[in-house]
Amino acid sequence: MKFCISTIEFWESVGFNTENWRVSTDGLKSICHEKFARLLVEDLDTNSNIETHDIDSVNFKAIIENEFTGDFRPSG
């Protein structure tokens, strides 16, 4: 299983509603399951706006622990 990380601004620019997505501690990035990201991002594998990580990778775990909280994007 893989997840994609990008800015909230990018996700919304391609058509996603990120209102209830997990958000980074700086409030700028959010996470999307790769399967869903592929629905709206045709160039997912080459798009420089997106980082894709395997859920079991050490790098992904470090990003989640250091850059993300358990909080979801506040609505409004």
C-alpha cells in the first residue's frame, strides 16, 4: 500500500476536497492514498508536486512521526 504527500493547495487544484484529510504540523501538506490520487492525477509517477511512499518504508514512518499529527484539517 502506498500513500502520496503533497500540499493541500495542490490536492485541491486537481479537484480533491481535503477538508477531512490528515494535515501536516505546518498546515500545508496532506496525505492521500495512492489509489485515490491516481483518479485525478494522471502523471502521478512523474509529478514533482507529489511524494509517494510505501506504508512500510522507514522514510514514510519518519515523515508521519515528524511532520504529521493525528489531527485532521479543520473545516471552515
